Amino acid sequence: MSRLAPLLGFVLLAALLGFGIWWNSGHDQREVPSPLIDKAAPAFVLPRLDDPAQSVSRASLLGKPYLINVFASWCIACGEEHPVLMTDGKQIGVPLIGYDYKDDPAEAKAWLAEHGNPYDTVIADREGRSAIDFGVYGAPESFLIDAQGVIRYKHIGPLTPEVIASELKPAIDALQREAH
């Protein structure tokens, strides 16, 4: 029996490894469920990128749904997402709030000047402290927040035309149906 113990241990380990591979093969590895879905968005007060003397807060955005898009000038994936926002951003049906994450304000302004600004407003979180409360893992990420300030949808990674059509627009449409 003592001679079979290593073999049984190996078989058990291989079975666990195989199960883990099988389990993860059916799941999108970029999909990280947010514990904040259907909960109030965290309170924040952040300066506007274009005028740091003015601020935007969660409270000031209440009353209508909006989409926060976390981006940064240093973010390569944000560069891939940006043309989509330039093309589709104004057609999504809710204000698009740019959330400049852990970025030098001068570099962010230069980046937007070079690539275009699809945002209705851009707020800056240079230290990334408010982003922690949102559960931001990195950029880009997007949060759909309803008129009462509740997070209804989160997307990690670049928004694509497919994601906008198959996930974001239906979520926005559902919010608009709930409002009526």
C-alpha cells in the first residue's frame, strides 16, 4: 500500500489540475464579477481635468444615468478603445464621464488633445484613491451608473462595438425602461 501512495497522490493531483483547466475553459478569464453591481456607487469628489478648481461628485451626477470610463494616457488598451469611444460615445444615450486614472494631468490633456475627447466631462484621480472604492483593477474599465447612483454594469477592458451592442446598450435600455 505504501508503494501506491505516491501514485494515488499523483493521480489525485492530475485530476484536480484537469478539473481546474476544464472549469476555467468555459469562463472568460477577464470577467471579474464586481461586488458593487446593484449597490450604490462609492462617494467621490474629484477635480475636473480641464479645470481643477471645479470638482465633480457622485452627488452632482445623480438624477440621470451615466457611464464612467476609466482611462489613462499611459494605457495601451485605452488607445485601442479610444477610437470606439470617439465613434460610438455620443450615441450610447447617457453622458460619458472620463475618469483619468493615476495619470499626470498634463499628459492626459495632451493625449486627449491629440486623440480627441469623446467625454462630456473628465475627472482626474491622480493618486487612484477613489478608484480603489470602485474596485478598479486597471484601465480601461467602465461603470454604468443609474439615476439613483447605483452601479448597474461593469466592463473590464476596452469597450468594443460588439460589447457596446451586446452588453452596454441593453443595460442602458433596461435603465430607460425602468425609469418609465
